[in-house]
Amino acid sequence: MRRGRKLLSGPLVLAVLVVAVAGVSFGLYWFQPWKLWQDETVQEALPSAAAPSATPSAPGGTSTPAARPRTLASGDLISHEHATSGTVKLVRLTDGSHVVRLENLDTSNGPDLRVWLTDAPVKEGKAGWHVFDDGKHVSLGKLKGNKGNQNYVLPDDVDPARYTSISIWCDRFDVSFGAAELARA
């Protein structure tokens, strides 16, 4: 009985406890499981989406409608690692710049989620989970929220015609939460 108590209070037990606490701490940091129960909703308007106005075009008082943002391509999100739904649009703004717009996004929250513009084909099921980092992709930044409507500006040096899909990408685990094939308008 005495020997058992000595083993439980010895350096081996202390080492095991230190390793266990370190392992649990690392696991919590890496997986961030609490995010599965936390939703972040973002509601952004489309940039330059003001109501169309008339601009004079001729001395006789005739007018033409002002330029409006134009959807170049769109697609519906499909689920991969996590249930994901919503619509993705590639929009050219009136100033010639481009944004990727996520509308009615609904996905799980997770660690290190990004919005990627890619050249990879969108595949259903597990076959599509890991394809987006195989080819060309551009990270448009961290996912602003796992629900709602949001915009992601394309860098000026990115030619949107070279990319065919969007992925909600988990950079921590190299897996797609959901993706959409961009069908040209």
C-alpha cells in the first residue's frame, strides 16, 4: 500500500500530468472546437451598388443610365468537409475592379478559414475536399464570417478569367469546407 502511494506521487506521475496538460492545450489551440458553436454573421452591401442614376450624355437633355456592377460568373456552393450553402458571384464593379461576393453563406465556423479563387474543378463529396491546393489559387483573405453576405476584393494583378471556382478553404487542415464552380454569365 505504501509503495503504491509513492508511485502516485513520484516524478513519473508529474511528467505524465505535464505532458497531458500540454497535449490538451495544444489540441484546443489547434482544433478550436468551440468555433463549431459560434456563428459570425457578416452583412455587407455590394460596393458601388448605389441606385442607378442618370448621367447627361447629350446637350439635348437625353440621359443614359450610369454604369452598374456586372456579374461575370456565378455558382452555388456545395458541401465538402462541412455543410455549406450559398451563392458565389464574380462581379466587375463600375471602376473596373473585381470582387468575389458570397451571398446567403451558411457554413461551419472553423480555424483559419480563407476564401480562395482557384483553377481546380469542383468535385462532389470527399473527392473534392483536397483538390484546391493542387493547382493555381489566390487567397482573397480570411473568411469574414461563416454566415451572411460578404465581399472579397481581387488584387489588381489577378486575371479573373484564369480561375474557375471558389473554395471556402481551411488552411489549418488543408481541406475545403465548401466550393462553387463559376459559370460564366
